[in-house]
Amino acid sequence: MSSLYDKSVIKSLIIITALFVFMGSAYTDASAQNAALEIEGLLSRIGTSDCQFYRNGIWYKGAEAQTHLKKKYTYLHERGLAETAEEFIANAATKSSISGEFYQIKCGSQSPVSSSQWLRGELQRMRAQPGNRAPQ
């Protein structure tokens, strides 16, 4: 009788473990998808803004900055270095990987701010929008 009980317990533990693994995998996939959507949202906000983007001594239009940062994001994401919006900002959108010079963003007549400050503010606004369920 104890052998039957032991098999039942083992079987239950296997099922429970499999469910936890599946649920963890589903959560990871959803988190990665949310992060990708956030990063695409940030890139879109840069590209459609009337702001200028300072990189290596030159002011660029938002669309040019979007193209540049998308390339950096793709490169870093493939290497596991831009898995979240925060990692994207820190590793791709803060400074030049060639010169080490910090990026800046200037909108209209406002003073330039660091790109990381601007992007963190945009990320905060995106996450605060009703219906946005991205992880914070």
C-alpha cells in the first residue's frame, strides 16, 4: 500500500513541477514580449518627436536617431545585453560606444537633457497609460 501511495505522491510532484516550469516559461515569454514592446515604443517616440538627438558632436533629427538606436538595440539584444527597456536605455541609448560621449536630446527651445533622462521619462509615461500592463 505504501508503494502505491509513494507513486501517487511522486506523480503529483512531477505534475506540479511541470506546471511551475510551464508557468515560469509563459511568464518569461510575456515579460520579454512586454520589454520588446516598450523598447519599440521608445524608439517610436524618438522617431516621431520633433526633438533633436545629439551624438558625437552632431544634432540629428528624431528619425535618424531612431534608426541608429534600433541598430544598436538589435546588436545588443542578440547578445543578451538589452533584454529590458532599462537595459536598452543604459546599454544602447545613453552614450556612444565609439567615443564614449553621452547622448543628449533637445526638444524645441528647452535645454538639452541626457538621453537616458528623456527616455526614462518617456518610459514612465508609457507605463502610466491606462491599459498598459508592461512590467514596472
